[in-house]
Amino acid sequence: MSSSKRKQILSVALIFAMAFLLGQGAARTKERFFPEAAATSAEGNWGLSFQEDGEPPVANATYEELKQYNAYYAENTDEKILYLTFDAGYENGCTPAILKALKKHNVSATFFVVGTYLDENEDLVRQITSEGHTIGNHTWHHKDMSQISTAETFAEEMNYVEQKYGEITGKPMTKYYRPPQGKYNEANLKMAQEMGYKTFFWSLAYVDWYQDDQPTHEEAFEKLIGRVHPGAIVLLHSTSATNAEILDELLTKWEEMGYTFKTLDDL
């Protein structure tokens, strides 16, 4: 084979190699910034990719993929509606200020609670429900539910919460479920659905759960005002001192932006 022929073949091979590598890089970039393009779209750790302020983020799964399991992360709408939810793993004195702000703005929220919260805060649970809010199921032990393989074990985590809530309030629990830490898989979603539950993820949240490393008010407003969008299910933690301090002003700012609040019942 002549020297010129070998050079021609090597050039063609190099072009194909570069095209392959560029394609692989593009696929990884798409998966990173557009999680719904990943191979597993309906299981793992719930995640969001915010593309543009004021617009819904791209999530691990689409509205349609979740809906088949009676699961939601936002409402697909252009109407300025917000759904306010709180995760409550324990009580540290912040909830009364949160309830005061909610009452002032006539906003009904859903509080997703774990077993120890029900055990240790019966009076507060009664107050939350008497003021028109909903208690949802965040499981008894706050485990990684995606590691639970049997319907029986899954049901135990849910049923304990239901039973304790019934003992405290004398009422059946609303069957709303939020996976602890946002960890889930399709089998979990189906198990919850078969128990009559609706599963709720979120489309707006920020890092507010480290009690000893709370965000500043400015950091909180930057995330929660900048990223708010029509149809958002908002996740805040009721243990956050920052949330307790800013909630009245935050609700005011959202209202000034034209947002109104609905309950998960409406969704």
C-alpha cells in the first residue's frame, strides 16, 4: 500500500473517531442538563434542572410518565398557581411562625410528616389540621424506599403513619405520599398507587434543611423568587429557621407577582 493511501485511510479513521467522541460528549451533556433524556427516567433520586428563571425546570420524569402512577411534581399550566408543601421530620420550634404566616395569607399547605413527628407533636398535629392544612405521609422511618422490594414492607411504612394519625385526630389520613429524600423507583410508585396514594414530588425547593447551616434571607429569596414558576409544587422544610423568618414576606412577594395558592386537592 502506498504512503499516500495509508495517510488517506488514517485521516478517514481519525474523522470517524472524533465524530464518535463528540457524539458521546453530547449525549453526556444532554443527560446532565436534561435528566429526562437519561436511560432511567422514572426511578432514582428526584432531580431538577433549572433552564431559565420563571420557567418550569426539567425533571427526572415528565408529567405524563408520572401521571400513570398518580404521581405529580407540578401542574402543567401557564396560570400563576402555587402548591405549598412542607416536609416535617422533627419539630424545633419553627412551625408556629410558619402557621401564623399561612393563616395571615389564608394559604392552606400540606405537611408531609414521619412517625416520630406524630409521636412527639400530637398537639401540633391537631393544630395543623384544625387550621385547614393537610397532613401527608412521609413514611414512618424516613427510609430510602427505593430499596424496599416487597409491597408488604412498603405498606408497613405507610400504614404506621396512617394509624398514628387516626389515633391523634380521629380522622382517616389523606392519602398523599412524598418519598423520603426524593428516592423512588417505578415499583414504589406502583405500590403507593395500589394503596390508593397519590405521590407528590416538587418543582421548586432549595437547600434549607441543615439546621446549623441555614441560608441567608437573601439566598432564600434569590432561589425562591427567581425560580418560581406557574404550577409549581413548592417544597420547604418546617425545621428551617430561615423559612419561619421569611415566610410572611415570601408569600407577599409571590402574591405581588400575581401568584395565588391552591391545595393538592385541586391538583
